[in-house]
Amino acid sequence: MKSITVFCASSFGTEKIYEEQAVALGKTLAQQNIQLIYGGANVGLMGAVADGALNAGGTVIGVLPDFLRSKEIAHKGLTELILVESMHERKTKMNDLCDGVIALPGGFGTLEELFEMLTWAQLGLHKKPIAILNVNGYYDALLELLKTMTEKGLLKEANQKMLLVSPDIDDLLNQMKNYTPPAVGKWINKEEV
């Protein structure tokens, strides 16, 4: 894996460990010579993951919609900042540039980005590993919901297992490097429920 897209919050949240793990993830990616692709901002966990990689000598590419640049949140120290027209174009560009995806703690935007990448994988549009760094159990409730979706017959177990999860950065990267995408399609028949 040469590059990983990281989706995360543009704020720091209530627990210091979120920022610490964002910095640690950026640093680890740089140390493993994995290019960081992210949303291009200098604020919150987004800024922290970028700074973690940059301070460790890593390559960091930000992808930022032009309308957000005018709000002065663009990170000024990146290897490259790519400006795009829309949020959708941002996700498409980030997907084009990466070999895998990691979600750190975040809000609506992070979840939307994560689930779009999962949906694209489920539909066979890419075969990249998609992962959650489950910092301090942040995503536990979401993971329970995914189990419920599978138990209720609305999500195939193979598709549920596409989402790699760990609280540990090295373990998560190892899972991603060894990922094999499922061979099943998205649709669930009545006979399968």
C-alpha cells in the first residue's frame, strides 16, 4: 500500500486521545512510507493527522473544495493541496489517489465518506481495504448497528466483514495489507434471509 485516505473530524472532540491517535496515525504512515491523502484542512483531527505525517517526514496530499479554502482552513504546509469544486468531487479524487481508507473519530461527514467508500466496495467499484481505527471504543455503537443490520437480513455478513476494525494502528495496517475483498454481490435474496 502506497497511499491511504484518512477520513476524520474537523474538530478535536472531547477526549485528548482522539488527537493523540490522529497524530500517531500520521506519524506511522510516514514511517512506513505510506502517503497520506486527507481532506486538506488544518483544523481538528484533520490537521492533527496531517501534522503527524508531515513532522515525521511524510508525504501529505490534501483534497479541499474551493469553497472551504475561502474559510481559511486550508493547511499551508502540505506536500500538495488539490482544489476541487464539490464535496463529491473531493471524495472521488481521494478514492482515485488511495490504496485504502481509514476512518478516525468524526461526525456526519466522516460517516458519509466512510459509508460511501463501503457502498462503492459492496457494488464492486473498487476492492480497497476500508478500516476504522476504533479509538477508545468510539465506534462501538456503530459496529453493533452493523451486526443488527446483518442479523436482520439487510446486510450480508461478507459485506459486513469488509469493514476492518482495530483500536491499534499497527494491527489495523496489517489487516489492510492482508485484505482480500469478498467475492459476493450486494443483493440479498429472500432465500438467504
